[in-house]
Amino acid sequence: MRPLTCLVWMVPTVLLACNPAARRGRSHEPATSTAPAAPRVCPEQDARLPAPDGFAPAFVVLHLNDIYRVGPARNGVAGGLSRVAALIQRTREEERLPVYIVHSGDFLFPSLESDRLGVERMVAALNFLHDRLQEGEPATRGELLVVPGNHEFEKKTAAPLVKALETSRFRWLGSNVKLRGDAAGVAQKVEPDALLTMGGVKVGFFALALAEGLDKAYVEKADRANYASLAHERLSALEARGAELLIGITHLEMTDDMALARTLKAEHPRLLWLAGGHDHSCMYSTSGALVTKGDSNAVRMWRLRFGRDARGAPAVQPEMLALTTEDATDEAYDTQVWKPTLAQLETLFPDFNNPIGQARVPLEAREQCVRNVETNFGNYLTDLMRAEPGAPKADIAVLNGGLLRLDDRVQGPLRGEHLERTLGFPAPVCRVRLTGDAIRRMLENSVSGGYGEGRFLQVSGLKYSFNRERPPGSRVTSVQVLGGPQGAAPLEEGRSYVVAANSFIATRDKEGRAGDGYAMLADGEQLGCGTDLKKLIQEDLQRRPRGIEPRTEGRITEEGSPPAHCPAPEAPPASSH
């Protein structure tokens, strides 16, 4: 059995060391390091921390973010809302306190369930959790609150979001979200803040959505420069209404969350916690107010006890939980939500639960990885694209990380589900003839955005280095083309090369827009589009009954001092489904 990993916290002035007793009876040694001043990556095992001196808990909050499926992750052995539903009941029985959930955004899209079955399936999953929170004795009842993430506004039309708002029983908050146009009829469903009595404590909530995601005709545009002023306005209003403890629910980048935690904590000492989303990996910060983020699909999540310390001041006791096969699932959730959804998916995709291949090594397809660094899964796919039969032969292949929506790390049996969740829409492989100068500009576009952007390219047939500390447009420091008669050779800016790319970035849409800003690809000499990437994967897996084992090869190197975008998790547990 894995040992429990230790953490040390400062929240907000009480040093918290590791608890000698784990949630499941695991033991460990106390930590001695000081509180981190920068975001820290979560350990792989549970980390339960002791309470501040004289701590009297009043209520419990479970923290979720970025949930893209109704069922579990990692071939069924990790995460999933069925385990969260069971955790609600277990927490209620253990604590005898009100239990709440805050969801920090992104659940409608890019969910395969929403894309192919409608948003009702993901809404039904969260409605089930909300109803679970409303059950039991009055003293232990809670509710579910969400802030919309950028993917709630993914579709051009308002209809999916309107349907979700109309059918949800949980509470939506968005201090910077103002619906209009076709969504004006449900605008009142998104509240700017909330003041709840939780376990006898008056708790005020504000919520911020990612400004860049509020870019559709049915929602007013927002400016990230206004995050702090909006939050200050809502917090001041909540304090005036008698809030004793303050919480923010955010779907922002971690850098913005940390800046808010420091600024707002200084102005509003009762602010204890920012429940963050948008980043898909578990992390935390204690610089200012506590900031937490969990893994997507609840592989690792947070449970926090709130109350008062010996001085009567608001206090929090955080705990990180890794949901695995050791955690129970909720039979009613499986019967009412997951199994009916699975039946629909199996009807739509006959191979959804059938084996289609084997991964002999873990395939790295987590979003924070494919959008930031070279991955073995990205290498596998771009190698297939470069080798696609046809003329002229491709020298280089690229695909944008935003194309890959599996957001998981999979080893062992590969099923139809993995393929469908990876590519939720057609991705024919197109060939374009580009000059070396255009290829360099293509790579500059890949790395000139912020961390985690979908424009980041996975590549085949070349290797390059870049440095984000340099100005956008001049970050690529070296490029070599591979596979020639002399092996690796410097990119020649005046020479032409054939580039294979997925159609989203290789062509323009009906409105003349180039996907993810790749105008240099769309404006190159178009040589035609061929086989869809999904078919290439299926055919390759059939040719390799013993399985695939792609590796990283140093194709992409980030210079300078980049953060750990893609923390290596522990060896995965044995596959089961």
C-alpha cells in the first residue's frame, strides 16, 4: 500500500504539519520544510493535515474542477463523479456537518457526452450530486455551486448554455458573467455573488470566469484587468451584508489566482480560499489566501473543513484526496446516470467499450502536457500523419494540442472510448507546401501564446528549441529538420518543405479564419487532404497486436526556467474497467 505523502502549509498564519493518521490508516513522517511561496504540485497520495489549535469545524466543502465525463478516468481506476457521490455520503457520516460542493468550471464542453448526446447528460450528473447534498438530516444538508468555465461558452450559439441553465438544479455564480442576446432569458440564473448560512456561519461567495472565454455574442465581454476590482466590489458588498467568512470560486489561470489571493487577502482578511479551475492538474498555493486546484475528472480533488480557531477567527483545514479503486462508488449514481449514459454511448459508438489496441507504456494525453511539452502520444500521432501514404511525402507533421481532448494518461487496453474522447470531431490530414521561413513562423505561433494554449504544436520530422522569456515572435532559438540523407539538418528558410497538418490548422473555415492563428499554414500551397487521423490510428493499432510504445525524443526543448507543466505521476494502478 502506498505511503501517505506529507505537506506543510501556512493557512493563513497557522503552520500545519502532516497528520500522523491517514484517511485510510496510512502512516508517514512529519515534514519540516517551510510554506511554499509559489504554486506547488500535489503529491500522488492523500494528504490530510491537522487542524489549527482549537479548531471547531462548522461545515465541509468538496472542491471539483474541469469535469469532462460522466464516468471515471484512467480506464475506470481513478476519479469520476460516482466516487465523488459516495464521498458526499461518507463525509456526511464521518463529520456530521453540512457538506457542500463548489465546482470551478468546465463541465459542458469539451465533453464527448455533451457533444454527442447533448448537455443534459453532464447537467444530470451535477444535478445528482446537488440532490445528494440536499438529502439527509437538515443539519447536514448542503448544495452545489458552480462558476462557468471558458468551455461553457465554447459554442457559437447560446442554445447549449441556455439548456444547461434551464435544466440545472444547482446554483450558478459569475461576478463577471452577464448574459445577453439569445441568453438574456436565463441571465438571472447566473448570480453575481451569494451569501449562505453554512453550519451557522455566514459565508460570502464571489466568482470569476476566464475573461478570454467570454467572447460570444450572448455574453458581455470582460477584461482580465478588472478581476481584482470586481472581486473587491463583491467582497465589500458581502462584508456589508454580514459575511463572516469569504470564498472565491474562479476559473482563471493560476498566476491570476495567486495575484488575487495576495491582493484580496490584504484588503479582506476574512477571505480564506480561492477554489480554482482551468488548470487541469492538482496544485495549491498558500501565498495570501489559500488557492487549490484539482485534477480534471476528479482524479485528485480537495476536501476542506471550515470553522473557527481557538481565537474565534475563521479557519480552514485542507485535505487532498486521490480517488482510486480504494474509494467506493455510488450505486444510485451508476444506475441513474452513468449506466444510461454508457448505453447511449455504446449505441452511438459500437466499439466504445471494445478493445482496439494496447498501450505498452503510459500514453501521455493530459491537457496540461499536450498543450505545453512534447509528449509520447503527440509523437505517435504526428509520426502517423507524416507517414500517411500519398504523394508528395511529408517532411514534417504537426498538430495543435487543442485537438487532443482525451485529457487522460492511459496504459494497457485501449478501447473505442479512448479514440472517441481523443478526437471528438473530424481531423483529416492535409498536406501543405511551406518555405522554411513560414515553418519558423509556424513554430513561433505555437509558442508565442501563454502556457496551456491549444495552439501549442506536437511535431514529427523536426526538433526545435524555444525560450518563453524572449518576446513573442522571437522565441524559437533553433530548428532542425530530421529524416534527410544526412540526418538532422538546420531548417533552410528559402527551401520548400511538405508539412502534414490536421485540417483545423491547415485550412481556413467557411468564414475565412485560420485555426489557432496558423495563417501561414492556411496560406501555403494546398496539396490536398487525405485520411482522417482517427482512421490512421485504428489501422495502425490493428497492425500492432502487441501494442504501441511511443517515446519522447527531445523534439521540443523549452529553455530558461519553465514551470513543471507536466508533472510525472506515479506508476498507474493495474487496469480495470
